[in-house]
Amino acid sequence: MAIASAEGQRIWTIDQTNLNTALAAINLDTDIENEICSAVNAGKIVTAHDTPVAFAGSTVTGYLLIDPTTGAGAYKVGGGQNGAWLFWGTIIFLGIMLYLALMSGNIIGAAFILLAYNSFLNRVEAISGDLTPEQTYSELNRAAFLAVAGSFAGLALGRLGPIGGVMTWYLRGFLLAFGLTWYG
């Protein structure tokens, strides 16, 4: 919502009194507009913006479905290529890898994972708003790939025993299988 507002988009508070006007004015994915219509017809109040916005490598729509009686609500994001799953999936994966490294006493591996995490966030932040959605998604893919590869390399370097050997083998397979597909 903040991005849409900063772009000068109207932020709609939609209820029974303005549902038809709002649906005529907004330009969102059909599934999202149908969900908005269903929610309002069920007595909820919806907050939405005019058109999708670029965020974290994807074109997305943020909207809220609030029950005015209980205050309960759903804060939803939808639409476009789903760069959000790639962004959050990478963050969660790196968090799990960091936890495993720390639990196994692999401090060097944990340090490399933290470096991969920091590098990932810096690369995502550096993605230009001037790119097409496809180029943006490609850059997000590249950032995720490098972060995952870096975390495996960190684990392999941190444990030069059997686990390090297996991780090195896995890293080579990962780079070969996905690196050629994404960047070959």
C-alpha cells in the first residue's frame, strides 16, 4: 500500500456503498477483483489500490480484507510473477541453513551463510525499478541462486569432513543443474 500511495495511486476503502464504483476504477487481476467483491458482499471492508506495483522482483497487489465487527482481517498480496515466494523462500532457506550450521557447531559455515544473506539483501535492494518485470524477476533469480550457492559453499568450507564432501558434491550438482538452466 505504501508503494502504491507513493506512486500517487488512490487507496480505496471499499464497502457495500462504493463497491461498483471501486471495481470500475481499479485495474487488478480478475481473481483479486472477484475476491474483493465476495468479501464486500460478505460484509467485510476491503482496502486496495488502483493497479499492481513493482516490489521484490515482482508485480504485486496488496489488499486488506477486514471484518468490521471483529476487527479480524487478512493482509494479502497477489498477482504477477510471484517474486515474493522466491524472496521469502530464499530468506527462509538461509535461516534454516544458518540454524543447522550453528546447531552443528559450524561457525565458519554460519559466517558464510550470514554473508550470503547480506549479499542477497544487497542484491535485491539494488534491483532497479527501470527494469521490465521479466528482467526484475531474472535479477531476483540470480540473487537467490548466488545466495543458495554461497550458503552451500560456506557449509562445505566449514566442514571439511564427510559432510563437507557431500555438500561440495551437492553444490557442484546444483550449480551444474540449475546454473546452466538459469544462466547458460
